[in-house]
Amino acid sequence: MSDADVIDAEVAADDTISFSRIGYERRRPTWDDADMQDVAGRTVVVSGGTAGVGLGASTSLAALGAHVVMLGRSADRGEAAVKEVVAATGNQRVEWVRLDLSSLESVRATAAELLERLPRIHVLINNAGGMWDEWETSVDGIEMSWATNIVGPYLLTELLLDRLAESAPARIVEMTSGGAYSQRLTLGELRGEADAFDPKATYSRTKRAQIVLTELRAAELADRGIVVHVTHPGWTDSPGLRESGAMQGFIRRFESDFRTPEQGADTAVWLSSAREPGATSGLFWHDRRPRETHRVDATRETEQDRRELVELLRRLTGLA
């Protein structure tokens, strides 16, 4: 076993270390960034790219020379983020495009604009997401955590698949959460059942769904030159985390150990740019290593669960 393996195993033994800034800092010296420059000149689209982990990813990718297209709701924040990334990296190939993932109309409009503006899309990072403290539905009548974390990104990805295939080798990276370990794939909220809602559990179910969709897409896209991975950023400081009422206790307990947005974004950037993850597909990563997708049998979904997830998504997005 290499020194890197020993360090990783020691850190991984305790989530309070592994997911924190401490885990990142202990693992970081064992990593090799030599091949990440390969992303230079390639086009990377980052949803939620104007704040938090998404901004961290956008900045790091721009520093590597990528053409970065950040997606977000606010024009003011988008324009400010472009200026911030350009100033930090010197890379002028940084853009912002409006996207509200909770609106399917907005998703379709954004996809159409991206297809018109970008002759190639080499990487799509589905980073944007959120946790709602109360039951709330989108303009399309979908519970907001599912609308923003799953339904909108699913439609966006489906609409961009052909362009990604035309740009092959291409990659799709999903940003999930370690909270997925706590939940099984259940779809009550996605069916509109308000009594199934619980802020943390609902959020974690959407994150479980991201892992399932990554595994399904990896099989579907194997012959199209697109690899698909999912990663979780650890405990990373972000505006979304700070604004969540349900997470205030967690913040008070672990705030001193939060990762910076750039640290939280590191594995997504590595998955987007390095050669090693380009040789596999459908894996769940944390700190540049593939991890188990389940820790207990109680979180395992059935094949029927998987089929129902896709059927619901295709019906809700009008792709059925």
C-alpha cells in the first residue's frame, strides 16, 4: 500500500475528518496535478457557477485555461462573478448565461442559448442546488428541492447530450452530498406528496437520485464518448448552506472545519480535467478517489425504483 493509500484510509475512517477541511489538507499533498492542464481551451459549463462551490470550480477551471460558462439566476451576481474570475485568473474566456433550474421554461431557453452560442461543450458540471426549509413548489408544481436539484438538471443535461457527444471526449459531473449516504431513493415528494417532506431528508433523497442517475447515464452513454461521474465536496462553506434554517445547528458545530469553495470544488475540477477519470464512468468520488455508494443495505434502491425515477423525470420534463 502506498503512502497516499495509507493517508487516505486513515482520513476516510472518520467522516468528521474526511469531509472537513482537515481531510482535504491531509490528502492534498499526495495528489498530482500534472495532467489537469489538458482542459485548457475546452468549454466547461457550470450550473450555479457564480457562487459557492460553483464559483470555486469556475475560478479553478479558468485558471487552468478552460473556456468557462457560468449559469445562474442573477444578472448582477453573474456579471460580478465574471469580473471576479477574470481578475483572479487573467483568463478572458469567461461568460455568464441566465438559468433558473426550478423553471423548465428557463431550462429550455438556457439550453437553446447554449446550443446557439457554443459549437462545442466538453464538460457539463451540474453543481447548482438547494435545500428548502418548508414545502414549496416550483412554477411547474414540483417540490423545490427536487425541481432544482434533479428535474431541472435532468432536462438541461438531456437537451445538451447531442452537443456533448459531438464534442467527445466529453464529461458530465454531478455535485452531490455526503448526505446521500443517509437516505434511500424514495419519490414521494416528486409525486407531489407534501406529507413526505422533511428538509434534510428530502435534500438527501435528491442527492441519492443524482448517484442513481449517474450510474444509469454511464451505461446509456458508454458508446457516445461521454463519461459521467458524481462527486461530493465535503463540508464546504457556501451561501446556500449559510441560508438554510435546517442546517444552523450543523454550522455552529462544524463551521471552523468547513472547506473553502475552491477546496470543495477540487474533485469536480479534477474530474473535468484529469486523464484518470476519463478512463472510467459512473463512479462516486470524494477527494479524487472513488467511494462506496452505499454504507448500509437500507439505502439500496430496487430496479423498479430506478425505472420509476426515470419515468417520472421524463414525464415531468415533457421528454416522455
